[in-house]
Amino acid sequence: MSSNIESASVPVSAPGENFEPRQTHPSEDYTPDPSKSIPLNKARQELVDDILDLYSCKPTIEKVKRYTTDCVYDDQFVYANDRYKMAGQWFALPKLFSNSKCEGYQIVKNEPGLIQFRNEQVRGLLAPTKAYLTVGYQSWTFKIIPKTATINALVSLALDPATVDSDFIRVKYHKDQANDKDYSHEGLGFTFKKWQADQVMKYMDSEEVKAFEQDKGAGKEHVKQYGSSAHEGNAPVKDL
């Protein structure tokens, strides 16, 4: 497949790590043009709608079930390698942001095992009105004004072969890229991504997250490392 997923040779039951799409891009501009979006059939559109709802701080148990138990979520800040950790991320989002709205998306690839779309998300940051800093006997008070952040990213959904032709399609590997480079899965940055996914779970005790606790034992493989986040790291240049 042109997305550099060798899914044809991967067993259906293989863990999500085996379905990673890899690519670098000539530009880090992922601003969507909805007028150029590739149309999807009903089942695929419903999948994308559910994923966009998750991005928009609207998590539900049924929407998180869009992922296989052994799924992987991979973005700039998080590497979550089972559905339990994935649930923690999605249900934590409304606690971190006052709101999150999809301003537009553009489907750029619709292949048998892969859907890719450019996504523009505007998020309101939750922040206190004041912050306090004390050093020795000196204290400072800072006024903090809530702000919004606009994020343009390329979202890649590697689909579960067992459900790809069903009415309820699941995702094996969800990658979110906000710049032209792919992820090397090495170094301190990646260590932080894994740590962050693990730490969130210590503070998520909601019944919705507990519904996926059994997924902690889902099949996993060692993280695939590539030595580079550029095209030489098994991430060929793709012009979308």
C-alpha cells in the first residue's frame, strides 16, 4: 500500500504495532480544504464521525470501542498501546480543555486498510485565573487568561482487517502528525510519550475508563524503532 503499511502480509490477529502507517511530507501545512474531501461510504463516514467526536471532547464507551483491544495511539505527546490507555486519554480530554471543536476536515486517502484526513481542531485551554509561585520568602501572583489553540494535523487510521468490511469498523493504529516528520520512537521524547500515557491512568477512575480495564492485557509487541523521524526512518515522502 502506498502508505507504507504491509498489512497484506500481517496476520489479522497481530497487535496494533504491526499496522503503523509511516510517512513524511513535503510540507507541515495540514490545513484542510473540505471542498476537496474524498467521499466515504456510510460505515467509514460513521467511523470518522466518531473519531471527530472523540477529538471534540465527546467521549463515550461506544465510541472508544472503535478501537481494537490491542490498538496503538501515537501523537506528539502520547504513545498509548492498548485500549485501556486509549480510553484514559479520550476521557481525560474534557478535563484538560474547556471545549474542542472541529473547524473542518478533508479526507485525503481512502484505501482498503487506511483512512487519512487533515483535521483542524480549535481547543479552549482550561486555566485558573491566577497562578502562584513561591521561591524562598518571595511570592508572585500571575494572572492567566484562558486561551484557545488551533491545531492542524494529519490523522491516519489503520483499519482492523477483521472489521474493515463490517458496519462497525475498528482501528488498529491511530496516528496524529502535526508536522512534516514522522516519529522515530526513540530518545527522551518518546520516553515522555509513554510515561504520559501511563501517568494519566493513575488519575482516571471513572466508570467509563474502568469499562476497558480488561484491555490492559491485550497483545503487545516491542515498540518499533526507526532511528530517524525523516524519510530514511522507513517513512517515505508522501505528497497529499
